[in-house]
Amino acid sequence: MKTMRILILCTLLLGIANPVVGQSPKTGLYFYAHDQNLDKRTSLSLNAGQPYSLASQDNFSLEFDILLRDELVKFGYVFRVVSDAGENFDLVINNIPNILLVIGNQDFPLKTIPVENVWNHLKLSFDKRQNRVLLRFNDELIDCPHNLQAVKSLNISFGQSHFDKLGTTDVSPFILKQIAVSTNDKPVHRWLLDKHGNDVVYDELNAQIANVSNPNWMIDHRSHWKLETSLEASVFPQITFDPIGNKLYILNGQRMLKYSLQTGTQETFENTRHLPADEELCNSLLLNPLTGDLLHYAFTSLPHPTNSLIINKFDTFSNRWIRYNDFAEDSDHAHHNRYISPHDSCLYLFGGYGHYKYNSDFHRINLKTKAQTSLNFSHTITPRYLAAMGGNSTGNKLYILGGRGAEMGRQELSPQNFADLYEVDLKTDAITHLLDLPNNDNLYSNSLVMAENDSCIYYLTYSNLTYATSITLNKLNIYTQQVEKLADNIDFYFRDITSFCDLYYSPSLSKLVAIASHSNDQKTAMVNVYTLDFPPLQLNDALQEVPKQSGSLFLSIFIILILVLVLGIFRKKLFVKKSEEAPLVATQELTTETPPATSQFYDLKTKAIVFLGGFQVFDKEGKNITGEFTPTLKHILVLIILYTLKNNKGISSTKLQEILWFDKSEDAARNNRSVNIRKLRMLLQGLGKVDIDNENSYWTIALADGILCDYWEALRLLHKMQEEKQNAKEDLLHLLELLNAGVMLPNIQFEWVDEFKTNFSNEVIDTMMQVVNNPKNTFHNNLDISLKIADCLLKIDTINEDALGMKIKALSAMGKKGLAKSVFDSFAKEYKALLGETYRGSLNHFFV
């Protein structure tokens, strides 16, 4: 057993240079399925939700890679394709699992039983010439005769779909990547589903949008830490991680807790041996990867017959102590570093703090022979604690990074933070100073992780200047001396020796594991466990830039623009000619002022929080930081703003829990809220002074002058105009500029936001109609303003008859009756599509 474990360890340690593919794919879109409620399941709509035209196409194909997840409930849809005639073409997974192509009410099952948790390639083709629908799953082909001559268009949605009468909420558990659409065997769109925008992803060929709701992007698992669990422990928990079994061990004086990262389960074992009181313990628990045993060692100041360091052993297979010696702990080594080398089977210990002294003691304990040697590195490495330490892939070199200490080891002699890196040759004990990092204001995780052929070091840093701080993941290239900050931050609370931070690597899961432990009351501690897919990325690495469109498309756009320009010049000359011939009109009732430019009044690309047209956030440098908002952070910000403006009281912690963490315990919800509020505050610092306050358990937000929220500003203008007997034209133009961006939060589709959307839409419609019908307004009959108001109302309510009449009358008065007829026809078509009945209004009724 131990020989096999050594072989496994060596394989895994070598694997960190080229990490094996873990259980979690590194790319693709993860679809939330039956493990989430209906509002949180994933939907992907291709082609910006618009149908693909098949009128002139002989062949249309959709292909993609799919991984079926092994979950209890497998039943559901992978995709639903709906024709203009209302026919459905579905890919359905049943609970066996079997794959079925469903056309209307007929199913065509695959013979292949899909293997779960592996990638499969699937292609769906519509052959209009031969009237066939074909489905290829890996090497198996299903050929289904079907009359396609009447099919003019196809609309495609994956996962949860929202088609009229054909919508579905049953989503099979799967992950999707590399979607390709072709017509007549020519590629049209290709969505990789890797990098992405905010609830959208662009195809690589023509920059077409696919809309996503409730996405879980696999690439984000490499830039966003995931909180796996929060465990309560004693004030000084002893913590270590088994990188082979992927288990976390926490020793609490009278009990041992084991948590599995793979299953999410935990076990507790009562200790049969008495351990010293928690307040006397350093973090001295360590798993021996060579044997699988847990070692609990102790520096002792009492005389001992053979050793100055005592080692106890806990068998993780039998869950009992197999060697145990009572001891009195020497508390001079708090936050020391520890490492077991696979090269020589030795335990190495360095540094620590106690009794106002730092030390540079270096201990070597051979775990086979029990021989112990001690060295003092103070001649080369300044005495310190809170440093990071780890070995290379072969275990023959040790690296010590940073820490806090002082010359001569005395705390009273100007202690400082260090950012230096040392290499220790474990064969010769030679010490080499490799480099100094430019920033020495931080402290470090207890361990560091070597990777990429031992050229790079991953480590965690945090500030020791504040209690409420955050942990940052860093990557240091030893050869170029370049440092990268990776992923998002982890909230951390630093209280010297009662806080603990560590970093591990799981080769089999291909994940980094971060441990953050702190105590609020000096009686208990909270141990938070986070994971991050390896190799990690910077936050911006997951954001997709809009791809450049193909040359042919640019040429088409260029030609269209030229034609529009020529037509515009022609029409302008014709208009001038007619104007010269026409008699002057004395009335001011038919003025046609040129409407203001879209961005005449507001800059919504700098220091702005945008709700109208879609959620976006821009910092004070004009950078779009929307992609840095996880769905939870976005929803928290939206909720706090909505409730702050609703009642000036804000939203209660209880209400936040009911909406966002209804499925969690109160403690877990409180922890999630604290973590995410902290992240949100840090993100919003990029805009300037934004205060998120909590008073009497109610959360409110305040924006400093110069920071704009368009929804906030729109409400201010609406309320002002409602109270005035005569409206200022300037206020109306300001409001119309904001409303012109589009409807409020179109990509957030939850019950909790529907009330606010409805109230806002009603308020806009009522106010606009009040403005239009107010004869005291100097712009009462201004045709351009009437058009802008009508367009604004039709964006909010596409079948608003008052807005239709307003727009047609204005266009008719301008002499644009042909355009007025087009507007009427479009309205009638939209009316029929939404209500299922023909619009009975008459165009002539609106003409003036």
C-alpha cells in the first residue's frame, strides 16, 4: 500500500508541471439543470434569439461538443429547434440515459448509450433537397425522412427555452462547447463557449451574439475562487490537506474532522488521546504523502530522552492514533513553515514566532530513521514567521518566500515585512538568495506551489495592516522575476496567530485549494475552503473581445453605407428643391427640430452603473468592468439600488437571503453575504466613492457626485416631471436620452425584479403621456419630440396603441406617409405575434 502510494505521489508531483485534465472541463458552458429551481436553470439562444432563414438554403447544420454530467436526474432537453410553422426538433436525454431525437410527437432513439463525463461530438442536419433530418452522435447516424419544403426558418435554443407554447424548463445536465452553424456546407457562426461577455457570447466568424441566462462558464472556474465549504473549529485548528485523497483534515484538540473535496462530505472522529489546550498549539498537523499518515508534531521545551521534537501519528485508514506521546507544547514556533520531501523522506521545519521573538531555526527530521538535525539560518535568512515555503517537483530543493521578522529576531527592533526568495539545496544545505519582489507590504500563505517545470511559484498574499483584508493569488516566474495577480480575491480576517492561510494543489482534480481560517471571538474559528481550476487566469482573461467580422461582411456593410449615403444626398437635394418651391408655413405647431445626439447630456461609459439596455458597469478610467461581476455580485448590487430607491430604507439581510440564498442555512447565507458584499465594495472602488452601508440590518447604497446610475437619474427626472405643471424641455430631452438605451435590465429575468421593471415601465408610460397631453408645454406639438417619445414608449411596450398613433400622426404631418404605413404594418405583425389575433385598428384613422 505504501509503495503504491509513493508511486502515485511521484506521478502526481511530476504531473503538476503539465497538469492532468481534472474532473472539471476547463472550457465550455455548464447548464444548470434539476439541481436548481426553474428560475436558475441555464438557457442559450443562438443568433441573438432571431431565427435562421432557410428559404434559399438547401442544407442547414448545427454541430457541437457535449459532455453529459452524471447527476441523479438526467431527463431534459439539450436543444429545441422550432420552425416558423411551429414544428419542434428536439434532442432529449432520458434518465437511463438514452438520447432521443424528437420531431413533433415522434421519437428516434440512438442505439448508443452515451458515456457520461466525456466529450462527444454531435451534428444535426436539415437537408431540404432530400427532405431528411439527420443526427450524428459520434459515429452513429440517425436518418429521419421529413418534409422540409414548408420550413422557412429555424430558431435554436439550448437548455431552458422560452418559445411561445413550446417553452420548456426541463434541462438535462450537460456542458457544451464549440457550437458551429453552417448553411450549404459553408460556416456561418462558430461559438467556442470559452471566453464570454456579460450574459452574451460572440461567434468567432461574424461577431453574432448568443444570449445566455444563468450561465456557469467553465473558464470562470479558473479566475473565480469557489467557496467549497465553511467549517467551524476551535480557535487554533490544526489544518492539512491530502493531495492524493483530496481530503482536508482539521484537528480540534478532542476531535478530528475529515472533509472530502470530491464528495463534499465530512466525517468526525473523537480523539482517544488528550491533546494540549488549543491556545498552546501551533499549526503542527501535516499529512505524509509518502505513507498517507497524518503527523502531529510538537516543538517541546521540556527535556526529552531522545528528541527535541515529538511526532505523533494518526492512521487515516483506521482513523486512530497508532503512535502517541504526551507533550507540552513550546509556543515559540507559531506560523512556522513545514514541508515533507519525496526526495529523502524528511520533514523540514523553518522559522516561527513566540514570546516576542522571531527565529530562523531549520529542522530536518528523517521520518524513516527518526534522526533529527537542526541548523540556524539567521546568518543568511532574517528571522521570520508568516512566510511561504515549498519544494520543487523532485523534492531536492526548498524555497522560502517573504514573511515578517526583524534583525536579531527581536520584535522590538523594527520588525518589517520581507518579499525575498531563497532557495535551499537539501543535499548540501546551501542557501541562495534568488530575488526580491518589488512589493513588501504583504504576508504570505504558509505553503507555496511550484509548477510549470519548476519555473513558476504560486502563492497567496494578504495585508497585515487591517483586520478585514483579502487574499490574492500570485504567480512568480523565477527566471523573468515577473509577478502576475490572478483570479479574484478571497475575504480574509487577519488577527495575527489566530489567523491561518494556506495553499495546496490537487493534481488529480487539477485545482488549487486555499484555506482561510480566522477567529472572531477567540473561542471558535471559521475555516473556509476554496478551490480554483488550474492553471489559473486573470479576471480579464475570461472576457471576450468582440471578434472582428469577416472581410466579406465588412464589404457588404461598406456597400450598404455607400448606397445609404448616395440615397441620402439624393433625398436631401430633392427636399431642398421642394422646400424652395413650397410656400412658407407661418405656424410653429409643425416644427421639426433636429433631435439631440445620443450622448449629448450623459457619459455612460465612465463612472457609471447602467440598467437601461442591459446591466453594465464602467470605472473611472472608462474601462468596462462588467465581466468582473459574478451573477451574485450583480444581483446584490441591483437589489440594493432598487430597494434604496424604492423606500430610502434599503433591503434587509433577511430579504437578501430569501432571494439569493434561500437554499442555504442562516450561517451559510450570512457568510456568503459577507464575502460577496466585501467583493462588491472592492469592485465599486474603481468608480470612486461608493458607500454600501448596513444600518439595523438594512443595506443601502450612496453614490458620490460624478458617479451616474441611469436608472437612478431616470427616476429623478420622472418624479420631477410628474410634479411640474409645465415641463422643462431640457428635462425631457435628458430623460429621452437615457430611455433611448432600451428597457430596464433585459437580461435579468427573475420574479424579484419583475415588480420593479413593471413599475418603472408604467411610470415612464404615464409620465410621457402626461407630457404629450399637457398643452402648457412649449414643445406640445413638436413633431421630432413626439417621434422620440413614441419610439421610447414602443421600446417599453411594443403594442402600445397610443404610441403608435403618436408616431403615425407625426410621420404623416411630416409628409412621410409611406414610412407611417411601414410602422403600422410592423405594429400589426407584432400585435398578431404577441396576442395571437389580428389588430383591428385602421391606418387611415391615424392620418392627419
